[in-house]
Amino acid sequence: MHWIILPVILPAMLAPILGFVMRHDISLARVASIAGTATLVAIAVGLTMLASDGETHVYRLGDWPAPFGIVLVLDRLSAMMVMLTSLLALVVLIHAVVTGWDARGRHFHALFQFQLMGICGAFLTGDVFNLFVFFEVLLIASYGLMIHAGGRERMQAGLQYVVMNLAGSTLFLFALGTLYASTGTLNIADLAAKVPTIPADEAALVRVAAILLMVVFAVKAALFPVQFWLPATYANAPAPVAALFAIMTKVGAYAIIRVHTLAFGPGTPGTDGLAASWLFPAAIVTIAVGAFGVLGAKRLMPLIAFSIVGSMGTLLVAVAAFSPTAMTAALYYMLHSTFAAAGLFLMADLVVSRRNGDLLRTQAPTIQNGLFAALFFGAAIAMAGMPPLSGFLGKLLILDSLRDPGTIAWAWTAILAGSLLTIVGFARAGSTLFWKSTSVPVASAESEVTDMPEPASQPATAMEIAPTMAAIALLIGLSVFAGPVSNYLEGTSAQLFDRAGYISAVLGPEGEG
Amino acid sequence: MELIVASAIGTLTAGGVYLMLRLRTFPVILGLALLSYAVNVFIFASGRLAIDMSPILSKYGDASYTDPLPQALVLTAIVISFGMTAVLVMIGLGAFLEAETDRIDVASDEAETNETKDGAA
């Protein structure tokens, strides 16, 4: 049963070794980092198999019983998220190594492993304060990764990102203080047992805490009105780091799903429907912000960042329904949008490194124009939600699950119109980058290039394209195996809404009452 | 005592928010420090205010005790916010040396217009 803590222990052990022992030997660090991440994938597969029996596995740190000690909880949802993280990390890490991004600054691999430690810990923990600690671990690593390789704009965007998240962390602590003062516990299972016993007219402080927590998670999940940090951050982060950050917004979504379903979810007199009533309109506006951002972006990296904002809106519209069918759809879309966003950023890195910056303007075609156009096409139709890739299936599942008469008009309009605008935005970007550029005569472009800093014009090797291809292949796999995946996800959301099962698994049978 | 603690938290928070809205590196760092002091006192107070009570369960008799958990939580929060402030100072310094301005609200799209502004200044 010690398996459950391995996704936290492995990167936590590996990172200091990478930072202190292998700091002067980049190839040794690369081998160790990739081997560690591949082991993490193997562990994640093992945990997913362990969790797929539908039981909630609990790991008591120091063997202290649950409400007093810290617990890690492995259920289908956590196992799936750890699996998603490790797969994404492996793809991104290989891209970073092959394109040489990891050697442009110091300590990339150590920070990368600390980031994985924080993300896996956040997915596995069963305690809200412990969630805060793992948030800080993943954030402090992400600060380092965000400003990796330096540069003026990246440092300024990094500073904004740090300030934004420090303010968010302070708010998180305020929420936890309020929650502890009103319930006397911070264990998620214990909260799930105690919050429903608070009568509605005494639950004012709990409601404040629930909404404060949602604001904090919304900052991570880039939900309107606290989404404004995301485009500047993702657009200025190194592209492989931005691809890894695709999972960071999902950490916020996961925290909303976990905490607001179990602790403040349906059936609690004090907080029932509270999260949904705020989450739904905010998610609708988020879709609109993302869609207009995609349409109006002048550069490629912000365009992709805005498409992530839009996808988070779509995801959270489904989460806001707080019903098992909608949650199944939301989880499927979460798997899809992570890989779609990562694929887009990795593709963008290949193109932008061969152009003069990422401005969306016509210039001479880069080498391998057709190949990049095909990759962009694949990733963009996935992100926009067109068939045959999994974005279409994900959006279809979400639309299908939102048939409630109160929500159908807003949700369907927002998702469908948002998808249309996203398609138009991506089509415009793609035709400017890849299609119109073929009409620019190469000769005149070359004379222009001579007095500019020459962009890397080597053709991309097979190894450089492989990670992007892998991300798209995972999307294809997700749509081919949509049946088995959604079976697993149905079990996941059933388990998620089975509050009594979670409580008795964590606190033991006597804690159920 | 409740009034003093509550108004102290409120004043610290108000000052912190005001300084954060200045959008210059140094005031923002001070503002975040004030905010983290406020939240530390707030967490400490979430275990109820008590005077002359130890946070240890006494095994002799019925001596009452104060809740030890918020004190452990606040210790974690202090350590983390202290470390984070150090990171923020370093990144702020790095950004200032790179960009030669300590404003933190510069959108990347405005970079070109800012270059001319910096040149003039």
C-alpha cells in the first residue's frame, strides 16, 4: 500500500539529486529526469489499475488515524489525474530535451521534478491544508520554470504571475482559517461528514469559506473574472513549460470538483447549489472571453493561451451542473483539453523557433511548411472541437449532459458559439502562418533575412516532431477508445458522488455518522 | 481582545491590498508581506482566542487547553510565505534589472510603446 505515496516521493527524491549532484552534467540530468518521469508513468499505470476496482484506497502518513493525521486518498479520479500528469510530463520533457530548451537556463530538470511532485501531491491529498502546501510546492517550481531562460518580457510576465499567485495563496489561507473556525477540521472526508450537519441558518461562515475556496481554485483554473493572468503567463513562458502548465489549470478544476462535490456538494443544507450558482455564469463568460481572445489575438502564443481559457470555460460549465453524467463529460473533456493544449504549444514551439517571433503575419514560409501546417491543423481541430478528434466527442458529451431546461439555452449557445469563434480564430491564424506565406517569394525574404537575426532554419528532426505527434496520437487514442474511457469515467463520477463511501473509507466505518 | 485582534487583521489587510494596488514591485512586496501577516494572525485566531492556556493536553486533572492545530498551521504558513517573499524579491530584482522599470502591470503587447517611453525617460 506504500505505492500511493510514490508519485510524491519519487520526484521529491530525484529533484535534489538533479539539482545538487547532476548540476554540471546536462546529459546525465536528462537521462535521470526522463527515466524518473518514465517510472512515474509506470507507477501511475499501477495506481490506476489499483484504483480501477472502485475502492477508495487510503494511505495514512505516520499511520495516524484520519481526521488527526494527514491522509493521501487514491480513488479513480486521483489515479486518473496522476496518470494524465505523468503522460503529459513525459511528452513535454522529451520535447524540452530534444529541442534543447532545458539547457537554456539552469536547473530545468530539478524544477520540473518539483513541479511534478506538487501536482501529484495535490491530486492525491485528502486534506485541504495539505492541498495548500502542495499548491505552494507546484507554484514555487512553476515560478522557476516560468522564467526559465530569462529575457525581459518573460521576467516581467513572471513577476506578474508570482504576485498574482501569492495573492491567491493568501486568499487560500483566509479560506482555510474561516473553514477551520466554523467546522473544526480540514480533512476533506471529515468536512464531508460535518458540513451537512450544519443547519442552513448557521452556515454563513461555511458559505463564506466555500466561496473563498472557489475563488482560489478559480484563479488556478483561469475562470472569469480571475483569468486575466493566464494569457500573459502562458504566452511568455517557454513553450514546453507552457505545455506542462496545461495541467496546472486542471489542478484548479480538480480542486473545485473534489472539494465542492464532496464537502459543499449536493445534499448539504448550508451550501447546496451555492457553488453551481456562481460557477455556471462565470464559466459561460469564460467561454466568451476565450473565444474573443482567440479571435483577436495578434500572436500565436496568446492565441493558444486564450483557447485554453475557452476550454476551461467549457469544462467548468459541465462541472457546474454537479450531476454524475455531466461530471463524466467534464472529466473526458479534461483529459482531452490537456493533451490538445500541450500539443498546440509544442507545435507552436517548432514553428516559432523557425520564424521571427510568433506574430501572426505573413512572411516567407519556414522550412517544412507543410508538415507544420498539418500538425497545427490536427491540434487546432482538436482544440476547437471538430470531428474526428476527441474534442468533438468531449463537447458532444457535455452538450448532451446539459439538457436541464434552466441551463440548456445558455450552455448550448455559449459552447456552440464559442466553438465557432475558436474555429474562425484558428483558421485565420493557420492560413496566415502557413497558407498565405507560401505566396511570399523566398528570394525577397532571404534578402530581408540577412540583416535580421537569422531564425533557426534547420529542418525539425523526427525526434523533435515526435512529442507533438505523441500528443496528437493520445487524442486519437482518446477518441478511438472513447467507449472504455467513458466507462472508466462513469465509474469515476459515480465514486465521486458517493460521499458516504468516501467518508467511511477515510474515517473508518465509525466516522460515518 | 477580540476587537483588537480583529481590527489589527482588518488594518493589515487593508494596508496590504492598498499597497498591492500600487503595481510597483517594492510596494507590492510590502503589501503581500502585510497580507501574509494578516492571514497568519487570522489563522492563529481561528482556534479561538485564549489567555494563559497551553496548547498541550494535560494528563493531570481538567486543566483546559487551547487548540494546538492552528498554531501548527500558522507555522507552516509563516515558513511558506517567508520563502515566497524571498523568491518574489529575487524575481522582482531580476525583472527590474532586465526591464529597467519596476512596474508590474506591463502587458507584453505594449512592449514596443514602452521601449520608446523608456528611451525618453
